[in-house]
Amino acid sequence: MTSLTYLDNLALAVDGQWLGAAGRETRAVHNPATGDVIGQLPMATPAEIDAAIDAAARAFPQWSQRSAWNRDAILRKAAALIDARRDRLAALLTMENGKPLADSQGELDRVIETLQFCAEEGKRAYGRVMPPRAPGLSQTTIKRAIGPIGAFVPWNFPAVLAIRKVAAALAAGCTVVLKPAEECPAVCIELVRALHDAGVPGGALNLLFGDPAQISSRVIAAPQIRKISFTGSVAVGKLLAEQAGRHLKPVTMELGGHAPVIVFDDVDPVRAAAACTAFKFRNAGQVCLSPSRFYVQEGIYEAFMQAFVERARGLQVGDPFDSRTQMGPLNNPRRLEAATALVDDARRRGAQVRAGGARIGERGNFYAPTVLTEVSEDAELMQEEPFCPVAPIAAFASMDEVVAKANDRSVGLAAYGFTNRLDRANEFSERIEAGWVGINNFTPALADAAICGMKESGLGHEGGPEGLDAYLHSKFVSQSSRPV
Ligand code: NAD
């Protein structure tokens, strides 16, 4: 349980000034577990959006010219401050997002790791020295910060997804205009506060909330902004990439997926089902890497499905502040409606509901962990990213058949295979069209591993050394030491 009941920290940060809700247009923030209004979020005006962009542009020369060692010290200090404040931050995150408190603490662990990793990596933004084409020539590639950037992040992992962009951009020497999701503002506000407290100048990290389309269109069109980074749905990603294309601005797009899990008949079906349920229902299925289609080889289908159903039914769903809770509510009513519509559509097409299949109670956005079988491949659930706690399970006969089904989507973010046979593991990793592959395990996004979705799941990398590189420009310099 928490003593927190109201988000009293909601504010924008423009050029180091915190602008609260008093006397301006606001938007209500809701607790997903109760539906109660828990805060009023100020909405940025067009003038404030422009002021944030100008501030990021003014702060850029000074921030980018600091040494990487100085930026490293500041980012490390921010990591330490976040660690010291973690209990309050975890409570804010659980209250506005709905994930269990232990998961919020886990997300903060990854925030801290990401800050530390990016701080270090900034010191390794080496260029390249080429063998000169003639005596007296020095020919090098040097890496320099790309400029002020616009970053847009969603509500499912509001803390770590914001920090993956902000830490890499700041470590590279870029300045930032950040727009998190309006559904989960409080934890991002505290992350920005910690970065400011640690020494990031106010103008180097600005924070906006408001009308998403208005903010993104102004930020993308502003000539001062040199790069756009977005995490969210394919539909919004395409829209923003199209707008950025008009201004020839580079983009990093971390978009959705529809991750297949292929369970071959040489594994223990009960152990595989235990691993699959634990990851499937994490964050109530609202994870871009979430397993969302389960294909199980015929010989073990029944045993796997029974074990999966039993575990799904046994999950503790409820108050995310209760330490026994394994799954909290969905974040917002839109996801609740989406879960209901996907299950209704699958049912109409002949699916069998083996577990769950309905909302829990009338208060909050709770939806039961749900397992469906006999789901037609053309059901909406099999075609669009579910982003909810609904798991379809189907049987397959051969590698060729299942790889064809798994790859037959416009997205390719993550895919998972369970097998003890090396030949199957190798063939699966080779043939599967996904940027993130798990064999016999599920790994959440790591600070040091780059994610780069295939097909419509994304453009460019986030995480790892490549994630820092996304905020750097490589400049070729050929310099002669001969007098002219
Ligand atoms: P949504 O499309 O209404 O909003 C998704 C997010 O995009 C929100 O945070 C919103 O503020 C932002 N957004 C919307 N329009 C924008 C614009 N023009 N400019 C900038 N930002 C904009 O849908 P939703 O119900 O919140 O989520 C539904 C879908 O979003 C899911 O099906 C899932 O595919 C996707 N999603 C993906 C991720 C991810 O990590 N890849 C995270 C959250 C949501």
C-alpha cells in the first residue's frame, strides 16, 4: 500500500523553469487501478513549445562542447539521485501506470543502468583515423553531437523508455525536448528533476506535455531540431517519420511488434509454459517485446496448453501496491476496449476461451489473463499487436510451416524459440524475421544491447553503442600539414 494519493508534482520544464497547472488548461491523469483522477497535468501552449525548442537550441553549443568526462559525471550523479529517491519514484510509477510495485522498482534499476551505461559510452565516441592518401595529410572521421533533438515516449515503460533516449542524447552532447505520454507524467517529471539537480542545464533538457500531435508537428518542423526519436505504435511512428522526411531529419523509430513464440516438441512443455506465462503477462502484456502468438508443435501442444492455462488462471491480479499482485490493471480504458474487441472478434471466428476472456470488476482497467485456442490466423488478434494480457495458442507440424506463419506479418520486432536441439535453434534464429531473438529465454530490453526492429517495427537502433551513435554525426576531416 502507499500513502500517495495525489500527483502534486505535475509540471512542464521549459528552459529550467517549472510551470505548474495553476491558471492554465489541464488534462486529468487517472489511476488505472481505480479510475480516480489523481492529478491535473498542465498542457503546453504553442508559445511554450517554441520556447522549449529555442531553449534546447541555445543550450546546445555549451552542452555539446563540455567534455564527455564532465557529462559522464553529471549523468552518474543523476543515476545516484534516482537511486536515492527510488521508493517515491516507484510509487509514482505504480500509481499512474498500474504495474506492480516490484516491477516499478525493476524499471528503475534499468533506468539507473541505462544512465550509467550511456555516461560511460559517451567517453568512447571515438572517431577513426585513416591511412593518409599522401604524406603530410591527416584524414579522420570525428563524431560530434547531431544537435537538439525531439524525443517522444509512451506510457508502458515511461521511465526507462524516456531514459533510453534522454541519457544517450545527453551523453552524446545533444540537448533535448522530451514529450512523454500524458497518461504517465509523474515519474518522467522526477527523472528530469534528478537530471537537473545533478547538473544538466535547464535549457539542455526540456519537458512538455499537451496535445501530442501539436507538440510533435511543431518540434519536427522547427529548424533548430536536428533529429527525432519516437517509441510507440507503428501508426503514429509512420506519421512522425513522414513529417520528419519532409524536413529531411533523421529518425529513430522503436515501434510495435507481434512476437511469435515457437515451442518445439523436444522441450518439457510444462517448463516452457511456465517461462512463457511469466513473460506474457508482465506489465499486463503491454510490452513491445511481449510474446503475443504461441505456436506449439503437435506432440506437446496439449500438455503445453494445459500448463499455460493453469498458470494464467492462477495469476494474482489486483492492487498493484499489494506485494502479492503479479499483474495489475491495463494502463488506460483504450487498452481495455482493445482487449475486449480482440477477444470478441476471435470468438466470433470460432476461438475457444480457455482462461479469462473478460474484464474483472467494474472499477479500474482490470482484464483477466486470457488464453484462447483455435484462433483463426486472420483474426484481428493474430494480425495486430494485442498489447494486452491475451494469449492465442495454436499447434504446428513443421519448421517450414511455422516460420512461414511467424514471418507473415508487416512487423518484425521480437521472436522466441524453445528447443534443446542446436540445429533447430540455429535454423530458427537464421530464418526468423525479427530484430530481437530469444532462445529458451525471454530477455527484456538491456542498456548495452541495441534493439532494431525489422520491417515496420522500426528504423535505427536504440540501446548499446549503436544507441549513442544515433545522436552523433560522423564528420570527415582531411587536413594537410604542408604550408599553403
Ligand atoms: P495511441 O496511438 O493513442 O497513443 C500511443 C502513444 O503515442 C501515446 O503516448 C500518445 O501520446 C502518442 N501519440 C499519439 N499521437 C501522437 C502524435 N501525433 N505525436 C506524438 N505522439 C503521439 O494508442 P494507445 O492506446 O496509447 O496505445 C495503443 C498502441 O500503441 C498499442 O497497440 C501499441 O502498439 C502501441 N504502443 C507501443 C509501445 C511500444 O513500446 N512500442 C508503447 C505504447 C503503445
